[in-house]
Amino acid sequence: MEKYAFRMVLKPGQLEEYKRRHDALWPELEAALRDAGVADYSIHYDPETHHLFAVLWRRDDHDMTALPSHPVVRRWWAYMADLMETHADDSPVETPLQTVFHLQ
């Protein structure tokens, strides 16, 4: 298993709606993530910066590179685009994060 972490930016005032939409995560999106090799996924919020910090664990043989072209992922991005910073194709602006400390 490999840990992958990244940062996104939520628009101010959108936290409750962001949480509401994730509480009702589409089963077909969950299936696509799991099929791609995601085993554990959490998103954390920093209220001072409106940054979202995502951490996920994925299989060594994951296929997350196919997710951006998956129809349900494209629909989810469009659904979430009004809440966060996105690119022109509605994909979230993501910044990969480097691990600088890990206690096991």
C-alpha cells in the first residue's frame, strides 16, 4: 500500500455544503475509487486557509491514472465545481504533498 496526500482549496463559506455532499457520496463513485485501488480516503479542512488536505491509501498496483476520464468522476467534479477551486474542465486544483514525517 502507498499513501498519497494532496491539497485542494474550498471556497469560503462552502464547508457545510461540501460535507453534506460527501456524506451522500454516490455509490458508483465509491465503487470507481475502490476499483482504482483506493482503500482508505480522508479529507481534512483548515478553516484559516480554506485548504482541504486529502490523504488516501492505494494499492501498489492502483489505476488512479484512469480516474480523470471515468464518467462518474467527471460528473462528480462538475457537481463539486461550485464549491472549490477548479480547472476549466472542473477537475479540482490539486497540489501533491510531500511526506516530511511519519511515525509508525
